[in-house]
Amino acid sequence: MMNKSNAPLISLIADDDRKKLLKELSFSLPDLLLNERQMCDLELLSTGVFSPLDRFMNRSDYESVLDRMRLQNDVLWPIPIGLDITAIQAQSLEVGQSVTLRDPEGFLLAVMHIEEMWPMEKDKEAQQIYGTTDLAHPGVAYLFQKTGDFYIGGPLEVLSPPLHFDFKALRMTPHEVRAIYQKLKWQRVVGFQTRHPIHRPQFEMTLRVMRQARANLLLMPIVGMTRAGDFNHYIRVRCLKQIGHHYPPDSHVLNLLPLAMRMAGPREALLHAIIAHNFGCTHFIVGHDHAGAGKKTDGQFFYPPDAACRATQDYSEELGVHIVPLQEMVYLPFEDEFRFSDEIEEGSQTIAMSGTDIRQRISRGKRIPSWMTFPEVRSELRKAFPPPRRRGFTIFMTGLSGAGKSTIARVLYAKFLEKGDRPVSLLDGDIVRRNLSSKLTFSKEDRDINVRRIGFVASEITKNRGIAICAPIAPYELTRNEIREVIEQYGGFFEVYIATPLETCEKRDRKGMYAKARAGLIKGFTGVDDPYEIPSNPEAIVDTTDITPDEAAQQILVVLGQMGYI
Ligand code: PPS
């Protein structure tokens, strides 16, 4: 099998003359606006992080990766890197044509020469890459819900990798990173990729690995797309910068990795090892449940905890990287030191705290013990996550027309204004329809657009530490969950199901809409001839049949109080 350890790094950036020509050519070409994942993939292709891959995959490579985890030329490659397009885009594009690839603002990034176009096999891709078609897997959900239905493949000429304005000095290409090793005369480098801040156990772990491997360290925080619920990359990178001076001088390099994770467990760990190799690492740390996807719908983990380690170790020679399995580090309070869990004598008192434990403590406004993290990291996290009482939040009321959402929203609005400790905005269904969504209908697509708009505004309010009170029908669970995912990055999200039954709503019929719907004068009315999906996991359920609006609002305020938000 081909050993690619000496393969040259790819660069797809066109030279200046070619850029000029491409720019002129671009005016006559159709445009494709790339999404976040595609932008990450393009960046890693163009700067050689995905070497030896030099393009969005063609069909033969794609199929070969699915079937054999190798490119057509036998080089180990675990994950398809394809450029997906929608069926509508596929109709307007042809093989042999060139297209411009632009960022969401329309900035020209690259020209792609389409060599092939083919329909995706989503079931097969899900099964082969993720080992499941369960939508609880974030990679599978992305594939089925956010990916187009066709792939296009072909060579790329890059004018500019995607623009970044943050942490610019920490965004180096593999060439640039390797040049630093040369300057510092490093021969052995251990790579550590992480989507978390580094706390003391991880710090101690990296130091030990550096000592054992007699290697320096390349820290690669993943700043592309990670898992929902992770800290955003600004926070994580600030934390990593803070711990830099705890390492011995000139013993580590911090470099951001704009990778869009797929959470594909073992296959993804292999991709990470390839990336580490391209960054000149001789060693690579593979963690417990590395790039894992959490739990399946049936509560079992998608991947056994050691699957990623085993997979990467099996290919270690071919990868040209020595795999270092990451063991759990535990704290011995009596000795005031960290040890690997398999070095602990029987009967010793130990404490372990996972990254998830820390995240939960922070989001609940609890203290992080000092043995667990460095004071600088703790204060960065505190700055980013003030206690709930000082954070923004969204109350997202959903329910049938006439369930009482607007009235409760008005009561809550008045109470928060009376309290006066945060700015408050009311995004009632009617208000939004008048001001933000006046042209939208009540089709499924338009309702989703309407609800996403509300979610967007609410997320901005929450981010800026205000209170957003939303009261649309929002009949679809998936859309509501999408909004939750966005808002929870910034503050609290309280889904309140206003569960007043249809009969009561219809009996109230304050706007006469139900009567019109029953008479067939309004089509597609929620609850009458259009669906309403009951929330499966709301923070509160309120039935207004026998209670006053004040009592209903009170029930919601109690939940907010219990969670520390008021
Ligand atoms: S959605 O589904 O979230 O986009 O709906 P929303 O923006 O909250 O708008 C609901 C209000 O619009 C009136 N209306 C309808 N509702 C449901 N289905 C149909 N077809 C429809 N047509 C008009 C209705 O009076 C809702 O007002 P509320 O305040 O909820 O009673």
C-alpha cells in the first residue's frame, strides 16, 4: 500500500496572473454560494491541510471512499469531501462547465471546473461513513437535512481561501507551521486536536505525552464546525492562549484548524491523523470516543469508546504518524496531583471531571474547582458565561391559535419591564407577521421561514443579554429544535408548550378564524386541516383552560426562577 508520508503538500491557490484571468472569467460564470461546511472544506483543500486531496471528490473517489475507505489510487482516505448542490442547481449546471465558488456575501473564492455530477446515495453514505442512518447522529442529520441531493466534482483554482478576521496570526497553513518547526529545529511533534478548552487534566496529559514521546506539541483547536453545545471558538481559543505560558518556552505551537467536523468517530479520527501528518506531526493523540457522535436514539453510544483509537492504530504505519491513545487523567486530592487512571493504586481517593461536567457547571452558574482548571481559563469562561441571572434568554411559546400565547406573552413582557434588569422584546406571532414576514403565507415552507426569522431575532437579543418573548404557533418540532440549538449557544432557551386543547381554542375563537377554517374559507389552518407537532421536551407545559393569564405567566416565571435566570 502506498505510504504517503513523503507526499508533497497541495496548494490550490492560483498565481497572480491566473487570478487576474479567473476574475475576468468569473463575470460570465454561474455562481455557487458556499455554506459553512463547504467553506471549511474549501479552505482545507486549498491550503493543503487535506493533502493529497486536491479537489472536491469525483464520483470514482467518492464511491471508493465509501466502499474501501481509500481514494481510487489506493491512498487511505476516510471521509467524502464532496461539493453538494440542490436538485434545482443540478438542473441549471452542466458537466464541462466552470462555476464560481463564493462565500455567503458573494466574495469570489474559487473557480471550479465541473468534471462530474451525480446523485448522492445518502443511505449508503450514512451507513458506510457513520455506521448508522439514525438522525440522532449529527453527521447523519446534516446529511439528510442540510445536504443537497447531487455532488459535483472537479479541479479547483483558488483565488482566495475564505476570509477570517479573528486570530489571524494563529491561522497558519501546513507549510507555515512546518517552517516554524524548522526554525525551532523540532524533529518530533505530537499533534493534539480539540474542540474544548484545555483544563489542568488535559494540560498534564499533553505534558506527559510530550515527555514520553520526546516531542514538542502542536495544539490544533478545531474552529470550523463542531458539535452543538460546544463553546464557540472565540472562547476556546482565548482559553488556549491563556494556558500557553504554562508550557515550557518554545515547546508548543497553537494553530487554528478550520475543520467542519462530521462526528464520524473512527473514520473521522483517521482524517484527523492525516491532517496532523500534513502539519508535520510525528505523533497524534487520539482521545476516548474521539470525534464521537454521542448517543443513539436507543441510548447506546454510536461508537465504542476505543473504536477511534483502534482504527487509527491499525493504520498508524500507513498514516506515517505514531498514535498516542489518550487515557483518562484523574486527580488525587490528597497528593494534589494528576495521574493516568491506570496508574492509580487501589483504594486511592480520586476525582475526575469531564469537559461536559465543566460545561454544565458553567451554564448553571456553578463554581469550577481550582484543582480542575487554571485561574486564567476560569476567568475567561466566567467572562463568557456569566451566571444565568446576568445572561440573556428566550421564552419560546408554541401552541395552537387561540391557546393564549399572546396574552401570556403580554403579561410576561409587563412583568419583566416592571423588574427592569434586562431589555425585553416581544416577538408575538401577529407582530412578526406584520413587520418581518408580511409577504409569507401559511405553507410549511413559509411557516418555517417565519419561525426561523423569529429565532434569528431572538438569538440576537439573547446574545446581547436581553429577554426575547416569542409567541408564534411554530407547529414544527424540527424548526423549533433548530432555533433552540442556535439560541442555547448564547443564553437560555425556554420552550413553553401552551397546551390548551383544540376544543377550548375553538370555543374561544376570538378572531373567528376557526369558524372560517371549518367553513372552508381559510385553508391549511393549524389544528383544523394543518398539523401541529406537540413539543417532545419543553421546559414547561401550560394549559390555559382553567387558569388566568397571570397564573399561566406565574408558572413560567417559576421555571425561570428555578433555573436561576430571574
Ligand atoms: S406560524 O405557523 O408560526 O408561522 O404562525 P404565526 O406566525 O404564529 O401566525 C399565526 C396567526 O395567524 C393567523 N392565521 C393562521 N394561523 C394558522 N394557520 C393558518 N392557516 C392561519 N391563517 C391566519 C392566526 O390567527 C394566528 O394567530 P394567533 O395569534 O396564533 O391566534
